[in-house]
Amino acid sequence: MGMPVRAVVRDPGPDDAALDDMFEWLRWVDRTFSTYDPHSEISRWGRGALALRDAHPLVRDVLGRCERLRIDTGGAFDIRFRPGARPDPSGLVKGWAIERGAARLAAAGAHDFCLDAGGDVLVRGGPWRVGVRHPRQRDRLAAVLELRDGAVATSGAYERGPHILDPRTGRPPAGVLAVTVVGPDLGTADAYATAAFALGAAGPAWSARLAGYDAMTIVPGDRVRSTLGFARHVAGASLADSLRTRTAR
């Protein structure tokens, strides 16, 4: 999907063959789900050249999960809501693929490792410290999180510009700079972060109702809106104090 994926293994568990197997799995996902490759199954399905019944079972699995997430988020996460474009399940696929890659490493004997896919991070074992990039200052961190056996996903306009749309208006959302979601599953966290970002200023209230996931939303002025449980993931000083100090300088 045009992004780097990095694996850091801190225990002697898997050998190079296990890592090669995981990366080959990710390459298969890219070949199958890439919206940039006209020959991928997801591209052929999107333009009507492949019937869903004839698609790979994992393609059907992902699309079914996307539909459940659309219902779960009240339409805020919707792979079909892209005016003038074909359906794009990338908001789930990246995290879903990393979760399955992690399962392969665990089956090969890894217990303490980190997988970083373009800034969305899954960790096993730990503790691991995960930096969340500041939405406006590329060389600064908005937060440092400390996790064991969890996942962190951030949505914003960092790399791809305004590619996430508010389903209520069809335009890029207003009143939000970035959303970070922490929870047990990276695919779900990624989808929830996308949904909360798409909702713009209404995102913090929506994310406060999530079960099993915590969220931090950075809004204009470097102000922070977070769920009650998010602070327990933050390493060191509180994020809100940190951002206010930077803003005042």
C-alpha cells in the first residue's frame, strides 16, 4: 500500500524464515487488496469485473467486516462513501493484515515484538513505548504511550492529505487535526480512528462511547479531547499539559 512496515523482535523466538513468512503474507495482502493495482481482486470487484462469490474467502471476510463496522459506526466508517471513486477497504485492511501477521509470528514462537505499519502499531509483550506524531509539526510527538499487548492507530491528513470525508457532508471534516485510538485489535482501532476523524468536531463525543477502546482527539489550537481511560496509556506527563505548554511558547 505504498508504506513501510517494520518488525522489531526483542526475544529469540522466530528465525528469519518466520519473518520472511510474515512479510510474504503482507505482500499477498497488497497484491489482493491494493486499490492502486487494477489487477488486484479488490480492484476487479470494485469495478464489477469480479463477483463477490468468486472472490477469495478472505476478501469476502474483509468486506463483511467492513459492512459490520459501517453499521457499528452509524455510517462514519463506510468504504463505499468516496464520491467518484470505487470502494476502498484500506481503512481496515492495514490493521487486519498486521494482526494476522502478528499471529504468524506468535505461532513461530515470538512473544515480545512490535509491528509498525506506516505509524499504526501493534505490540506483543512489552512494555513498549509508542510515539504519536504531532499533527502539525513533523519533528514533534503529540504523545508517548506505553503498552503491553495492544494496538495504536492514528487517522489524520498527515501523509495523504484530505482523503477522509465526513459522510454527512461529503467534504473533509472540520474541527479536528488527528485522532488516535488504543485498543486490543489494530484493524478495529484503525477503523474507529477513521470514523472518529470523519465525524470531525463530533468525533470526541462518539469515541467516548466505544467499548474496550480509548481515544485521543487533537483539535485546532492543539487542544485535546480524550476518553476517560486514555490517560492510563500515556507515559510520563499528561498529554494535555504537554500540548498546552508547546502552544504557549
